[in-house]
Amino acid sequence: MDTAIDKALVILEALETGRGSSSLATIAAGTGLPKPTVHRILTILERRGFVQQLASKEYALGPKIIALGAFAGSKDPMLTVARPVLDRLVLACGETVHLGVLHESQLLYLDRREPEDAAVRLATLPSPLGSLHASACGKVLLAFGAEALLRSVLATELVRYTAHTIAQPDELREELRRIAEQGYALSEQERNEGVRAVAVPVRNRAGTVVAGLSAAGPVQRMSDDKVAELRVQLGRAAGELAVGVR
């Protein structure tokens, strides 16, 4: 990280949206920056409204960055098309749905919808940025992406998040081959224990895969029959998105 701006952005990324708050020590450990540096930058970000310090002395994203994110989302063409589709999808399927796109060699979640009346909710919210190999959405993007993308992912160590994560290159390649053949991906507790997910590709009007659309829920609710039902609902929603996405 060459500049103070780099460091500030890394700190903001560490305060993952939807994850609540983090202590100074946790942020420093997660970013690899010295505590005095983190504290100095947090003080500036707090003064500008991008970070807020809570009564617990922990830090969270501030109102200004949340407002900027909402404004940016309102101007995103894909999100403009996707929001009503996601609203209908979450009501129909009763599980948490995500829309994810490729950001360099990572998965970026553009939007998320959680059912209001679910008796059991996901205990862990995903970070806005995640590893491609450990999620249903990410594996869809890898399976239908360029070979160069896969090579760049395999050039780094595949993090094993749980005992179920596919962390061997040969196993991942075989998994991606199956996904490309069957047209959907599963995550069998690969990113978080107790969470099962299914994802399908979202294509634009030219037929290029531009996003992944997933539904995730607790394993006790995500039976094979439920997953099969979700695949149909996700495919229908992806078709709606394909009409409006350039």
C-alpha cells in the first residue's frame, strides 16, 4: 500500500458491510497495518462521516459512506433492472438471495435480499467481496468465465474456509466442468458451516454471463427437493434479468 488513500480504503473494506462493528485491534490485525496508523486514519474517516465510533468503542461504517453506496446503487444499470426481480424472487422462494458479479478475481455482491418471515435466518452475512471458489455464485462465474480468470485464481492459494471447501486445483477444475455442463452451481457448506446455496448464471442480451444469482439457506431447510425448486425459480429470475441487462 503506497499511499494513505490505499490504507484508508483497505480499512473501509475491513469494516465489511452488514457485519456490524470491529475493534481497533481487529481492524489492525485484519489489514496488517500498525495500530497507530489505523487509529489516525479512523479518526479522519470519522470526522468526515465515513466511519462512526460506537459506545462500545468499536468502529462501523458511517452514514456518509452508506449514503454514497445507496446513491451509487441507484445509478447502476444492472441494479436498476435487478431490484424488482430480486424483490419478487425472495418473496417466491423464502430464502436469502444474492446477485454477484466479477470484480477482478473476486466475487462482488451487488445486492442481497433476506426473507422477512423466515423462522431460521443465516447466522453470517457475506462480505461484499469474497473468494470465487468458495461460493455458488463465484463458482458460476468461474465456470462460465475465461480460462485466464481461472488461471489467476489457481495461481493463488485456495483458502479452505470449512472442511467442505474445495481447495485443490484439480478438484475445483472438475467441479467447474460439472457446473458448466449442468448450468448451475451448489455450495455445500463451502463458505460457512450450516449454509447450503444454489446459483445460476445471469446472461446479458448477447448471451454473455455477466453475473451470478443465488439462493442460500440453512441446511436443515435446504433439502434436495427445495434446491431443485430454487433452481427453477432462479432460472426464471435470471431470464427476466437477461431481457434488461446489456
